[in-house]
Amino acid sequence: MKKILAVVGFGLALMGAQGFLHAGPLGDAIKAGMGEAREGIMGMLAAPDAAARAEKLAMVKSGTAKVEAVLAGADPAKVAEFKAVWTEFKNTRDTQLIPAIQAGKKDEAKALADGIQAERINKMKTILGGL
């Protein structure tokens, strides 16, 4: 029960972090990809087995690809600050958060998500509000 509540709480925190200020078309497109990736991470945390985690990991990759496509087509000067934070966020997610989830270390994953990753999401949210 505690694990379920922790996952639900984590999900609600991330959903709140996704409540970006209205960002315009560029920011909205980025938000959509980030939302899909977030949904995948939440699914991975709640997944009962490796097959389900793999399915949700595909969502993370799809959402990430959408963000990357928007960034690639955007004016580099407009997205430079966002891209720097996004790169740090992605690196931590891919090298620490996802491996922790896959290894069954949900407490470690939650600590990462609630710590540095939450800070980065908030910073990206602020940046997107100005795009």
C-alpha cells in the first residue's frame, strides 16, 4: 500500500510540474512530448514486470523524440537555455532514473525524481513560459 501511495504521490507531483504556463506553439509542442515521456516514466514505476516496463520505456523514447524534433526545428537562440536544462534532465533520467526503475530500486528512482529532476522540471517550466 505504501508503494502504491508513493507512486501515486510521485505521479501527482510530476503532473503538477507539468502544469506549465501557457507557452505558445513552440512551448506547447515541447510540453506534449514531455508529457508523453512523463507518462512513460510513471508507467515504468507502476509496471508489474519487465515487459510492461519495456512498453512504457517506448513511450519515454517517443516523447523524447518529439521534444528533440521541436528543438531541432526551433531558433537555437530561443531554445538554448531550455536545451541546456533538458540535456541535463535527459542524461540523469537515462543514466540514473530509468536504470534504477529497471533494477527495482523504486525508492532511489523516486528520490532522483523528487530531487534534482523536479528542480529541472520547474526550471524548464519557467523557461517554457517565456517561449
